[in-house]
Amino acid sequence: SESIQAKCSRIKILLFYLIFYGCLAGIFIGTIQALLLTLSNYKPTYQDRVAPPESHLIQDYICLLHRYVEFGGELPESYRDRGQLESDVGVRKACRFKRTWLGPCAGLDGHDESFGFKDGKPCLIAKLNRIVNFRPRPPTNNASVPDAGQTRVQLNVIPIHCQNKREEDASKIGEIKYYGIGMGFPLQYYPYYGKLLHPQYLQPLVAIQFTNLTFNEELRLECKVYGANIDYSEKDRYQGRFDVKFTIASS
Amino acid sequence: MRYTTSVTKGLTSSKAEEVLERDGPNELLPPKGTPEYVKFARQLAGGLQCLMWVAAVICFIAFGIEFSRGTLGCFDDLYLAITLITVVVVTGCFGYYQEFKSTNIIASFKNLVPQQALVIRDGQKNQINAMDLVVGDLVEIKGGDRVPADIRIIFAQGCKVDNSSLTGESEPQSKTPECTHENPLETKNIAFFSTTCLEGVATGTVINTGDRTIIGRIASLASGVGNEKTPIAIEIEHFVDIIAGLAIFFGFTFFVVAMFIGYAFLEAMIFFMAIVVAYVPEGLLATVTVCLSLTAKRLARKNCVVKNLEAVETLGSTSVICSDKTGTLTQNRMTVAHLWFDNVIHAADTTEDQSGQSFDQSSETWRSLARVAGLCNRAIFKPNQESLIVVGDASETALLKFTELAIGNMMEYRERFKKVVEVPFNSTNKFQLSVHELEDPMDLRYLLVMKGAPERILERCSTILIKGQEMPLDEQWRESFQTAYMDLGSLGERVLGFCHIYLNENEFPRGYKFDSDEMNFTTSGLCFAGLISMIDPPRATVPDAVMKCRTAGIRVVMVTGDHPITARAIAANVGIITEGSETVEDIATRKRIPVEQVNRRDARACVISGGQLKDMSSEELDEALRSHPEMVFARTSPQQKLIIVESCQRLGSIVAVTGDGVNDSPALKKADIGIAMGIAGSDAAKNAADMILLDDNFASIVTGVEQGRLIFDNLKKSIAYTLTKNIPELTPYLIYITVSVPLPLGCITILMIELATDIFPSVSLAYEKAESDIMHLKPRNPRKDRLVNESLAAYSYFQIGAIQSFAGFTDYFTAMAQEGWYPLLCVGLRSHWEDVHLQDLQDSYGQEWWVSVIEICQIADVLIRKTRRLSIFQQGFFRSVDVDSMEQMSLTPYIQSYTPCYVSFMKGWGQWWFVPIPYGILIFVYDEIRKLGVRRHPGSWWDQELYY
């Protein structure tokens, strides 16, 4: 009878845990469901963690560039407001972005398909990471932009500017060319309405070509975007800027 | 002369110095103490500490592997290892400091009063430190002195010593110059170091000093008895075994799972190590140490000094207390308890302050009796002292105090009755008498007063005082005297008879030369005044304390050197033998059958004397202890105490032993917890003991037991709490491995939870008040009631831990979803999430993230305040809403869920504090239901499985 009792007890425990975990799982799924109900389809509840970082990329982007819907114009314009996020306008139109606008850095036929790397004139292509409903604002205070970049500060453009990171590299950088609408990020591409409402969105790109880098030396460069609502962080080296290291060997 | 000394002049100073140089000072060397660094090392090598050392080593290895592979965040492992080591070292220092402090308290007793000795050197009497005595010194001792070394008596006058601390004999031994026995312990001409001279004077030569004295040899023997492992140390080892087993089991399982899923071997190895380390309860060590030392502090305030921290808990698991009688259960002073005069037994007040005398004092007989008691008395109040200090034999002291209270100012009273002659008590005539002038100067008669053994006194009487009238002492009176004498004797009291006579004025006129040796005066045909009986009464708090022990399921066994009848009377008085309990002999007399025919199991009580004990085999003793719940051992020697302790331990009890004499030290060491007396205890006893009672009071032990039980319960709660937390810390890692979500909880954040935020609630559990029934439960069975048992582990891990994990997941997925990562997207996201080169990872809204630098580490640990059995409401929830419970009830979960994100995001994370609250309520409700079930259905399946 003892073994029966032990068996009975074991079954009871099993049953207990079955019910216990069943209930728990139920509660868990319930709360998660409830949570999902509270979420907006269009916009995350909090965006404090996705501060606008700038990202540099080199080649992978190209295949995406062929599709566009609406001509955005080659001149920078102001924000193109396509209604409130929550309104029932449905899918929003997106500005197209022509690859040719990137000039020699477009990597198209007839141009250099190695993005200038072969000739020691490397191209970098920069974008601002997408953030739903984010409207970057041009710098209000021109003083924040370095002197060399002042010429490119204009209305409706978020300027980007690269310069040497170390003092001693100042003379070795040479000329830097910027390609793209207004040589920066034009405002008509903003805001982004999210995956659901803006499926064909393309963000503006800026190509940066270093045309006269000193060979055989390690050079450190830092590129920054300038905007009234773009911050930099000590901890996050990719928030609002990026840095890059070149060593071009003469072959 | 053998010691190159002179019987009259003693040693010369130069010779004495020479010998001192050779033999060293006359003091007992403390038993070779453990070197300090060993003590410290011991603090670092306990069960938990070892676990943490192993974890630290694993961390170093993991760090080495990850560092060589250049993994991001590999420094976490290094920090973890360093933290682990720091925790061990810091708690080690703390424990060491605690022990050091209590050792200091004990050491402070020792040198309170340096003992002095009166020594004759160069023919001169000098008062020197007893430490400087050497062999051959001529010393003088008198009543009240402690014998400063082993001494051979060469001259003695009525010298009596109390050898109880050495041999356990409670009767004073007289010392004379004759050598009466070959055995130095038996012979009358040797007085021993550390015994006390009660009365008389003696001169002798020192024959042994320091460790070569008899007592020194016994003290060194005691260090040979091994120390037992404390129950808490055993429990912690058991706990570490469980933890290590579980850690390796889980680690290995997930190692296999990880390999199966397709991780590289090294990666799986690191998972394995991480899980093992995550299992180590880093905060527990600190919690245990803090809990124990807090309690030790609390106990010290209640007059128990704990030498060894772990002893605190041992006291709580005690199931048998072997207590001394004298001084521990009793007040250690003879007090008048009963008087018999006018054919009635009157009870006197025996409480500590003797404030109210309850009997009728109007009778003339009482006045005469009090006069005899006051006059026929050699005890005096020490001059120039508070009137409470009395010099004299214990019963005379009792009588003096009694008459002082009844009549008032005895010293002055005696002045009025001038003493003419006195015959001191001796063992042949067994009486003491003195002759006084009367206070009325006109009355020229002498008054002879006499006291002594009642039957001897009665022999000398021909009349008896009844209501102030002398009546002839006929058979009827003799019989009532016998009855009264028997009655008082059976109460275990020491009875004295008192009589007096007015000497005939003509036969003994003023100036008559009384001769104390010849006794040239009337000593028969006296007038009997009455009987006075004395006892060393129990301390007022003791009966309550014994009662408490009984309800707490603790047996109190009295072990005393006293006479069985006295022992039994006191035992009955304090409740060690309860009302209605009978011994085998009682049953035999009641049923009028021979002792052999009585069923031994019928007798609850049993009084065994040292003589009987000597003839018993250990099995017989075990059997006696098993069959009689109420035991008194009388006339036992300290060696027999050890036998009794061993027997109790054989029966599976955890034994606490009290002791004061040097000879008790083996028993004190052998016992699970040895308790030495702070006032009466010898240094050797204090050294051997684990705990010291500063006030020698039995009731303090009971307080200690309560604290010990409390600490066990609270430690259990702390551990349940700590273990519970382990699961919600571990499960994020498990889902990280298995379903590849981004790591919810980083290593450093775990450390923060363990060591920064969680210590406080863990420790505050140590402050928990006792659940109200703590002293009504049986002492825990060390074999069954473990600190950590299956149900506690199951409860913490699989019930509360599970709920908390789900709470954590909910919070995690909420945080992720609200930031843009839907739960389903998270699954399998790990490799992208950790990809350093992927800088535009898209979330559910199409936003692009550069995530490697961002740790979303939000997870909540929902806490509840835990009581094991009683509902929070029963425990007086509203009463205890102080800082303590506030912290536990409300603050902690918030602090906890908040803290994990201290690293990068100090602001803006408050919004997720409240997510796990429903789970908090769930835990609360579940726990209350569980406790309700445990209380409603004790012994049921629910109780067995769910009560820890």
C-alpha cells in the first residue's frame, strides 16, 4: 500500500504542476496578448532607445535602389507631410531616390563598380537609420558646423561633414566630395511612416568620396551629421556620427 | 628540606626568583589557541565559500576563453570573478571580526581581579600576585581565599575547602597536616589550586604551580575531546551539495541542448560555465553571516555571549538541556525556607529579595527561636561593606540574613547579648552553642543557645516551647517533631534544630569561668524552640523557563552534585519533575510492592544518583533516558556528566550542557553546545564552551533557544528568497540559448541584483519577528528538518521562481514590444542582435537599429514577504508596517526591477516597474492559499509537499 501511496502522491504532484504551469502559461499568454492589444500598429510606444544613429555602408545597398514611386526632385525641399500616423489615409507614397544622384559613387555601369576603392579614391555611402515619425531638423546654429562644411549648409538639408580625427592627419586627407541631393539628407524624405504605412520607403543617401588621401598611412576620419535634434553620445560612437579608418596601399 | 625552604621563613627572594625563572609563572596556560591566520583561513573555507571559489575559477577560465576569442563583453566574467572573491574575503573578514570581538569579551573576564597570595619569604609576610608563586613558597590561606597553587598543608586550624570545581563534591572538605591517603586527591593534607578555602586558616608549602597542578593537568585533558561539527555547518554543506548538484545538472543539460542546437563546442562550454556560476547564490554567504552576527549581538544584550557564530543556531535545535542545579537553576545561596514552631510549619519568603515574610510573627516562641538563630551564629556582616556581604558558612549566612530581616540590625542585637563562650560546630557532637549575657542588665542569668542536627538537639531537650510556654516534651510532641522533621527533610531542605536555656543564676553566677573544651555547664534538659529549614531556592524566572522548554519540546535534565532528595525537591520546584510524576520508588511505595515489580515505563520521573550511574552500562543509561522523560542525576561527578551527554547524543538529541567547573570542560566540549557560567565559571570551562551566560541564569538559555530557532526559520526564509531569485536570473539565459532572443539579463546586472539590491531584503528577513508559535513546536530533527529540503527547493524553484520568471518574461517582452520589437520577432533574433557589423537591424516597425551597444535588460524580480506557515495577516501585517516590511512589501520589487538597467539608462525606465505587479499579486495570493492549506490540513499531502 505504501508504494500505491507514493505513486498516488507522485501523480498528485504531477497534476499539481500541470495545473500550476497551465495556469501560469495561460496568464502569461493572456498578458502578452493584452500587451499586444495596447500597442499601436504604426508607431512604437517608446522611441527613447532608438536615438538617430548614422550608419555607414558600402556596397550592400545597391540592389534596393531601383524601385521608387514618386519623383522626389533633385532639389531639397521641406518635409513632405502625408497626414497623421493614425489617420486612415492608408499606404503612403514614398519619394524615390535615383542612384545616379550619387555620381561616381553610384557603382553603375560606366562608372567605377568598385566604388573608387580600386583607384584609392574610396566612396562611403551614408544614411540615417529609419525612425518612425522622426523629423530631423537642420542646424539652427551655423557655428556648430565646422568651417569647411559651412558652404554646404542650406535650407531643408541635414548636412554631413567629414574631417580628420587626429590633428596630425589634417594635411593628409585631401579633398572630400559629397554626392546626393543638396550634398546632404534632404527633408522631403521625412518623416518615415513605418513599415506598414510606408512599405516602399527609401531613405536618402549621401555618398562621400575621398579623392586625395595620402597613401600608405593609417588615417582616421570622423563624419558627423548636423541637426538641431541630432545628439551625440560619449558611450555610443555611432549616434549622429561614425568614424572610419583608411590605409591605402599603393600597388 | 626538599624544596630548600624553611617552615618558618619560607624561601629567600633570590631563590624564589631563580625558581620562577625555571618553572614559569603560576598560571594555567590557555589551551594552545589556533593561530590567527588559521582562524581567518577557516573563515574563507566554509562550504559556501568553497562553492564561490570554484565559481570564481570557472569565471577566470571563461574569461580566458572569451578574451582569446575577442568576444564582446568578456570583461563581465573578469568582474564577476573579482566580485566573487571580494564577497568571500569581505564576509570572511566580517566573521573573523565577530569572533575576535566575542573572544575579547571573554578575555576581559580573565584579568578582572589578579589573584593575590599571602606568602612568607625571607621570614616576612608579603602580599604578592599569585602568578609569581613558585614551588617551595610558604603561603597562608584563610577563609574566603582561593587556594593559589597546589599546597601541602603544614599547619591548619579548622580549615575547610570547597573542592567542587575539581571533584564535584559539594560538601566542604576539611584539611589537616596529616597525610591520610596515598592518592593526592583523597588525602587531607593537600589543598588544590583554584579551590576555595571556606573557613579556617592554613599554612602550607607550594608543591606544584601552573600547568603542573592537578587542575592544570585536567584542563589540558579537556583539549583532547574533539569538537563536534555544528548543525548549521552540516546544513550549509548539505545546501551546497544540492546547489552544486543542480548547477551541474542544469549546466550539463543545457550544454547538451546547446550542442544539439548547433552551437560551437566552446560556446556551449561557456554557456555551461555561465549557468553554473549563475547558480551560485552570491548574496547568501553575506546574508548568513549577517543573520548570525545580528542574532549574536541580540543575544549578548540578553547576557549570552556567543563565542562561535554558528553556535547561535545550534542552540535553536537543542532538544536536551543538561543543566547544573546550583547557581543556574537556583540562586546559589542558602535561604530559610520553612520554620516549625508552635507545632506548625511556617513558610518563609524565598524570593531573591526576601521582601515579605508571610508567617505570623506574634508568637512568643518565634521571638525565642529568632533569638537563638541570631545569637548562636558565627556569620557576620563584613565591616565597612554594604550590609549584604556576609562572611560565614552557607547556613549561618542564611540564618543571619533571615534574622536581620525579621528582627533588624543583628550586629547591634548581638552587642546587647554579650557572648561569653562559644563551642563551634564539629562533626562528633553535631551542635554549636554559645552562652550570652542577657540584654537586661538587672537579669544576671546567662542564656545558653544551641543549634544543630535536629535529632541531637531533641535528645538534649526536656521541654518544648509552645506559644511561649514551656511544656514537657512528651511522646506526643516528639511524634509531631518527627513528622515535621520528615516533612521538611522530604522537601530536600537542610533542617536545623534550635533550643535554649536560662542557666541557673546560683550555679553560674556572673564571672563564672566557662570552658569551651570541658563544657563545664548544662548541656541537657534544654528547652526546644523550633526547627528552621533552609534550601538554595530556585531562581524566580526558572520555573517559567522550564515550562517554556517543555512546551518547546526540549527536555531539561538536571545534573547535580547534590543529594538526590534535595535535587528532586528543586527539580519538582522548578518543574523539571512535573506535578503528579512519580519515580519507580514512588510507585512502589504507593502500590506497596517491591521496586522490581514496578513497570519502569509507568514512571515518568527518575532520579539517578552517581553511585547508581557508576554501575549502569551505557545501554542501561540510554534505556533509562528513553523511558523516563523527566530525569534528575544527583551526586554525579563531572566525569559522569560527560557520560550522560554522550548517552543523550547517542539517542539523537542535540545537547546543550551547562557547566562551571574545570572538570566540566570535557562535557562542555563534547556537547553540541557548551554553556559556561560567566560568574561562577572557571576559565577552563569558558574556554571549552561555545557560549557564556553572563548572569548564570537558566532563563537566558531559553531566550537563546528562541533566538536560535528564530534564526533557523529566518535563514530558511532568506534562503528560500535567495533561491527563488536564482530562477528568474537563470531562465532569461536559458531562453537566450534555446530560443535565441536577445540576452535579457546581463551578468553584471545579475551581480547588482545579488549583491546590491537583494542583500537588504535578505538581511531584513533576519530581523523578522518570531512567528508566534515558534516556541510551541518540537525542536527540529537534525536528520529530517533540513535547512534546505526538497519542498523548499521545489517551492522556490518551480513555484515562486516560475511565477517570477514569467513575470520577468512579461516585463521583458513588454519592454521589447513597446520599443518596437514584437515578441515573435525576438525569437531567433540573437545572432543578428549580437552582430557587430549589422548596423541597421529592422524592428517590427521598420525602424533601423544599431543594437550591439544597447542592452535591453529589463527584467523584474517580483518579491513577496514570506512567512512559512502563518498568513501575513495572522502575523500582524498591520502591526509590522514599519520600515522593514515596507521595504519588503513595496519598495523592493521596484528597486529591483529598476536596478538592472542601472548600467546605461538611469532615466526613463520607470514605465516598466509596474508591469510585473499582477504577478506580484499572483504570488501573494498563491502563497496565502498555500499557507492556508498547510494550516488547515496539517499532515496532509498538501502539507508534506508544500510546506518547507
